[in-house]
Amino acid sequence: MPIVPSRAVRLVLDTNTALSGLLWQGTPGKLIDAAKRQEVELFSSTPLLAELLGVMTRYKFADALAARGLQVQTLFEGYAALVQLVVPAQINPTIARDPADDAVLACAHAGCHRGSSADRQSGGGFAACQFALVPAL
């Protein structure tokens, strides 16, 4: 069943969730598919995309990529084209146990304060934004 939000849901996928969605199905794959159907908006940043590319090139993913007939660069470029690129917001360190996850929060904060494609089409603004931290799926 398709996701049909009343207002576009904005998502920032961490590297593990994005890669899982690109290589396998399940919930992360459904999120990627929803973005392809423009039912949700994906946001990312240069640091998050760089991390994703670095992880995709790890040897442990070579078999999964080969089994699906995928090339790292093609898969990465497809994902990069799917997301809206934002400049991460400056935030205070927040996640003590994994400071690298602050990049996800900084991206989410920036995505919250950027007008959505629906807002741009209607000429409206985006008044408020909420997001929840979802553990890696």
C-alpha cells in the first residue's frame, strides 16, 4: 500500500538505512521506493553522501552488488539524484555514543527549514517541522 501523507514527509536516512534500502527490500527499501514515487522527500548532505559512497565500496558489499548486477557508482549516483542536497546546520554535539550521527541530525535540521517541493509549487512556506530519530532498521 502506498504512503500518502497529507504533507510530504521529509526523511534523512542514515548510511546503514540508505544502503539497506538500496541493496535489499524491507522497510528501508520501501522508503526508497516511496521517494522514487515522490510520496516522501529524501534529504542528504555532502558528508552523508561521502560516507555512503565510502561504505558502498567496502569489500563486504561486493557480493550483494554483483548479485543484483549493480555498480557502486551507478547505485550511488541514482541515490544522489533522488535526494535533495542541503548544507548541514551547525548544531551542538548531541549523540555522545556516536558523534558521527550528529551529521544526520544536522542534515535533518537543515531539511526541516528548507521549503518542500509542494511548498514551492503552491507558493507557501513551511511553518514547522518535526522529525523523530529512528534506530537503524
